[in-house]
Amino acid sequence: MKIPDVKLEEVRNLLRRRCQELANRANRINRDLGRADEALSADFSEQAVQMQNDEALTEIGRSAAAEMECIDEALARVAAGEYGTCKRCGQLIDAARLKARPEAVTCIGCDV
């Protein structure tokens, strides 16, 4: 089933660029978190800020990893000729949804 108004090569390139951006972000986060092994500041309030920053970075890293998994799945669906078809109900995913979220693998109705 072919989806209208979607150029698969453009989709592939967009998804790959986004994945590279996320990988770069994850590398920066890992470098910053690698500093977590360093001694905390002697100041209690500064320690709290450092620990809070590490927690935020960890969550941002998890979010990036989850998005990269979605992108990988979308790229696999492009390669398999299944891109644009909802993996749950089999209906076409609206082109506007794919434009907004090119990594989407489900239609809006199944994305709940």
C-alpha cells in the first residue's frame, strides 16, 4: 500500500538526521554524566543542584534513546515497504501526521 504525498527518500534522510542529532545529544549527556564520578561540591545546596542536574540529564538521555528506537522502527518500516501504514490497524496514517511526526508507526486513532 503506497501512501500519498510522502517521498520516502526525504523521510529516510529526515529520520537519519534526527537520529544523528539524538546520538550526538546522548554522547554529550554521557560525557556530562561521566563527571558524576567526581566529588560533589562541599556546599550542600550546590550538591543538591548537581544531583538534580544529573537526574535531569539521565531523563533527557532516556527520552533520546526512546526516540531513537522509534526512528529505527520507522526506518525499518520504510525498508520493508510498510511506512505510512498503521502497525496496529493496518490503515494508512494521515500524511499530516507523518509530516508532523515522521517516526509515527501508528495512526492517530491507535496512538492512545
